[in-house]
Amino acid sequence: TTEASYGMCPRCYAKKVKLARIPPRVHLVICPNCGVVKHKNIWKEETFDKAIKTLVENTLSISSELTEKTVSISCKSKGKNLYLCNVTVTGLLKNHEVTEQHSVEVVIDKQLCRRCSRKAGHYFEAILQIRAEKREPTDKEIQSIVTEVKENITELEKQGKQVFITEIVPVKGGVDLYMSDKGFTQKMMQMLHYRFGGKTKITAKQSGMKDGKQQYRMTYLVRLPHYQKGDLLAQNEQLFYLKSIERGKPQLVDLSNWDEVSFEPKAMGYLTVVGGHTMIKEAVVVSQTSDEAQILDPDTLYTRDVKKPKQVTLGKTTRIVKWRDRIYLFPYENL
């Protein structure tokens, strides 16, 4: 015997009653510019195939009488902005397997997302200014900073956050990045200061009223220090190589003894940049002892005696730095 529903067995009951319902037509909103999809007023980055199936699943209503249910969806294009989706619903109705077939048309509606709409209107809330102390930022520094900003934006986009760079404007002394979100811009200023050191400054400018409140456009300045990784710096008769900048604090190597020393950023004002990687040259090692090496000066081709800062065995060639008629052995094979 089988349990009856309204005087019918489960199989006949399933034929008489719809266990799943879906409207004949639904609409999927997609941004024509970047392709993000709108679900319940929230823009999300999704593949088209996943987006259309998610919409159909969310629109589908299945009776609670059906247990162990599975849904299969296949969609085919019927035109430029129209798709037909066939939906198969399978489950158990009082321990009897039942299957229902449904179809739904999905109309593709085009609408600019908030991000693209704002970008098209050159919307911005803040400016990230990149400058440098007593010099201009190098192309390498600017490219590195822009890449870091874009990578952080990509991570936010994965979370559904709509942040973007409106415009990148080269200016005298650096570059300005016009940003859509002031909170993100402030975070980037802090991250760049942590990475490079230097100084920061925040200024605000009135930009109008919104909902009765004064609005401000913010400017976040990052002024890079007068030094950068790979520089050679001098203090009196000492010569240092700037190995790295960690948490804004310069890590230097004294080329006279190869000792590593950490400087406070304020103390770097007492050091003068005397050159960069172009001062590092390759020289032939003529002979060596545990304490000294005879090398061939690459400029004069004369043999010079150079003290070894540490007891190391040099190869056939070594890297050197020439400064004030002195020659220093450089401690690193690769920069």
C-alpha cells in the first residue's frame, strides 16, 4: 500500500499537482562595460554561465513535499539578448521518485554598474599624490606603485567592492592617481609609507553638499624619501649600500666591513646619496690571501690591493665599488 494524498497515490498526485514553479520569463541585468552581474541590487563578478543558472535557481520555487531534490539547468541562446533555459527537477514524493520539466526565458538587460557609471562620469573622491624628497620618483618606482594599487583593487573586486582608478595623471615632480574611494586611497597611502618610508600628508577640499552634509575631496600625499633601494650613500668617510627598506626603515650595509645596520628614517638625513647600481662594477681577481685581494681596476687596468672585509674566497671575478679613489669589495653577487 502507498500513502495517499488527496485520495491519490504519490505518482498520480505528482501528475495533477505542480511540485515546482517558475515564471515564464525572468530578467538578468549585466553591465555592458565590465560584465558584472546584478543579483538582488548587488553587483557581482560572475561568469555568464554561472550567473544565468544562479538566477534561474533563485527564481525556481520547489514544494516542501519534495525531498532529496536535484535541479538540472541547461540554457541555449535564442537571440542576441534572449536565452531559453530548460529546468529538470527530480526528487522523492513519499518515497516515490518524480521528475518535472520546466522552461523559462531569460532576457538579458544591459545596465551600467555603479563603478562603470561613475568611471564614465570621471567620478573621484580622492587623489593619491606620489612625490619624492629632493628628486623625482623614478619610472620604476611609479610603475611599482601603480601595480600595487591595481593589485589591491583586483582583490577588492573579487569581494564585490567597486573601487577603481579614474585617471592617472603625470605631473611635474611625480604622478597623481584619481581614486573612486577615499577610504581605499588612505589605506594605500599607509601601505606605501610602510613600504617605502618617507612622509605623508592629508588635505581636504570642499566638493559640495550631499543629504545636507558638506562633502570633501581628499588628497593623500606620499613623499618618497631622497634615497631608494640600491643606492650608495656616504656619511663623512663611510660608504653604505642600501640593501632594503623594511617597514619604512632603511637596512644598510657598511662596505668597509660588510656589517648590516638599521637606520632610523630621521637619521638618513645625515647621509648623502652618491650613486646607484652603475657604481657597482665587475673586476678580475689577480690573486688573493685570506685578508686581501689583488684586483684589476676596470677603469685603469692597474692592479690594486683591496682589503677583504671578511675572510671569504673570491672567484675569478668580483664586484667592486669605486669611491673617492678607494675600492670596496661588494658583498652581493646578485642585486
